[in-house]
Amino acid sequence: MNKKSRITPVDFLYGACFALCFFAFMLTEAFINQRSATLLGTNNVHMIYTSGLVCTGLGFLSFSALRRCCKKERTRKIALCLIGLLCLTASLLLLITQEPVIFLICAEAALLLFGHIGGCVYYNSAMFFVHNQYLGRIIGIGMGIATLLQFLVQNFASHAIIFIISIFFSVAFVMYFIIRAPKDWILENPLPYSSDTPKNLKKVLPLIVAVVLMSLVAGMIDSVLTAFNAEKAYDVYSGVRLFYALGLILAGVIADMKARNYLPLATVCAILLSSICMFFLSEEVSYFAGTALTYLYSGFYVIFFTIMFLDFAPKSRYPELWAGMGRIVRSFTVAATILPALKIYDTVGSTALAAVCCLLSIGILLVLLPHISRAVTPSEPRKEIPEQQEMSPQERLRLYAQYGSLTPRETEVLEKLLTTDDDLQEIADSLYISRRMVQRYVSSIYEKTDTKTRLGLYRNYMNFTTD
């Protein structure tokens, strides 16, 4: 039996879906910020940006709420299609309206709906890429390419026309792919987890605290950069933004090293550099260097909260909520930080903000210290199981599932296949899911274990446990 050792075409499609969603959201957010400066004045840009962040966070939360309210697959498909159409309508009105009130309503609606679609894509990706050794690279490179596309659109194209075309095709592809996707976990309720699941919350709490602290730093820097861009003092979407794409790609590659243990260490190093950059933002000569470091850190920061929560979501009782939790925490924290940070900057300049960022960086270092210690500590040699020690059936099943990179849901189906003579319908009834979903789990199990039949699966399992 061979573990999955290459990226499949379906992996690329899911990565493209995630990247296009990210691209459409970034393009919409940037367009709103730039147009609000024209329609409402530069003094109001921060208010629009702040309220937009809140709407984005609420959009991610609304996806989880809608899934719990709508239990039927058909209802979820209809709701998702309506949300996609409303999102396209709001984006079109953003382009053509000249009325400030209508613009505000459409801006908040677009970001709220994009947040809902984002929650949908994050959940779908978390369920599909569970235990995938290439998750970091797929997401990081995809987001990096999306940032590059945004740079090209905003600097070398007719912005208004390309904006609506890009939004239309991005949303249309995301909607079609999610609804028609193979292994469409998103449209049916997955298998429930065991009663041990809530214990995982203790492990994820430090991640939430770390993302809050990182978001405080990001919010302080974002407030300054948004003001500069609104006042046309500096163009934050110029060539310097390519460092954001570089940060995303580098962080994605690092995320796949040593079971994620290098990602927290690299993110902390990046945030320490970004804290220093605050000293340079007020001077035009050194602005480029400061902004480059800022964007490089932002790439690591975004990949950190994206990958870590995508990893955690399938292990949780509510994966539809936890998949986008990093984005939720980021949205609300940055929204609460921008206006106070801008006031501090206007009052005492960048020195005070830089000092606060350094203190927050130390706090992040302390919170992530257990993760960082695992990255710098040599791995202990694996302990061999004594030959005379007999493993229980549960231990054998767990080791086999771990070796085949099976999800907890697939493991429950695997146990039924190996220990009972139940047919697919009986397995579906005992697990309270549809026969079609069981068929998908079985197909996935066969693919991961390199088998084709139930008998072949049983023989493969026996050979593994014997060896």
C-alpha cells in the first residue's frame, strides 16, 4: 500500500477554487476602499474598511448558521445559488452607482456575501484536503497567484471592466465547482465525531490567542497603509505588493515541513521583522522597505491562520465553523484595531505603534512557544513495539487508518467494512448518512489504500497488521 505521494488534478481544482475565491474577495475589498475615497472622501475610508471587515466576519459565521438551519441538500444548493447571484448583483451595483447610500449598502452586502461564500470554500477545502501533505503548498501558491492576478488587474487593466469580469467568472466557477464537485462534503452532513472531540478545544485555544495578537499587529499596520493609499500618498497596490505574494508562497512551502512545526517559528520571525518596519512607514524614502517587510509578514500571517484552522476543522464537532475561524478572528480583531491605531499614529507617530507591535510580538512568541520548541528540538527516535506485545483490534485499525491517511469519518466506515458483513445501505443506516455518501467514503478508502474491492481491502489490512 502506498501513501498519496503526488498532487492530483482534483487537488489542483480545489486549490484553484480556493485561490479564485481569495482573488475575488481581495479585488472587491480593494475596489470598495478605492471607490469609497472618491464617493465619500478619504476621511471615511477607514470607517468603510472597518465595517467591511465586520461584514466579512459575519458572512463566515452565516455559513455555519445556514448549514445548521438547512438540513436538506437541495435547500443548501438553492441557498448557495441565490447567495452567488446576490453577490454578483451587489458587485455590479458597486461599479455603476454614484449614490453614496446605495454604494454603502452594496459594499456591505458584497463583503457579507463574499464572507458566506468564503466560509463555504474554507469548509469544503478543509474536508477535502484533510491529511493532505501538500495542503500548505496548494493553498500558499494558489493565494500567491491570486495576489499576482490582483496586482495585474489593478495596475495594467481597465479596472472597472476587468473588475466585474473577474468577479463574475470567479464567483461562477466557485459556485459551479462547489455544487458539482466530486466528494462534495459540503452538501451533506458528515459523520459525527466521538465524545473525545471537545478535548481538542484545549489545543486550539493558543492558536486563537496567537491569531488575535497577530491581528492586532496587522490592524495597526493596515490602518496606516489604508490611509496612505486613500490619500494617494503611496500606492499600496504597486510593485511592493508582490512581496505579499512572495510571503504567501514561502509560508505555504514552509507549512508542509515537519508536520507544520516550522510554520509558527517562521511566522514569529516574520512578525518581528514587521514590527521593525513601523519605524519606516512615515518616511517616503524608507517606505518601500517598510511596506515590503509588512507584506512579507502578512503572507506568513494569513497562511498561518488559514492552514492551522483548516487542519483543525475536520477534527472538531463543528468543522463548518472552525474551518474559517482564522478569518473570523482576523476580521473582528482588525476591525476593532484600525481606528484606535490610526488615532495613535496621528498623535505620536510610528514610534509608539512600533513599540506596541514589538510587545505583541513577544506575546505571540510566548503563546506559540510549545509549537516553536517542537521545531527546534530534534525528533526523538521512534520506539519499537516489543514483539511480544499484542495490539488490540482498535489499535490495529487506528494504525492502518493513520498509515493510509484516512479521515476519522473514513475510519468509521472502514471499521464497518472490515468487521461486519453489512452492505452499503446497512452501513449508511447505522451511521445515519445517505447511501451515496457511504459510496464516496468507500471510494476514497479504496483510492487511499490502493485496493479495488472489499475483499482486497480486507487482505491489504491483514497483510499490514501482520507485518
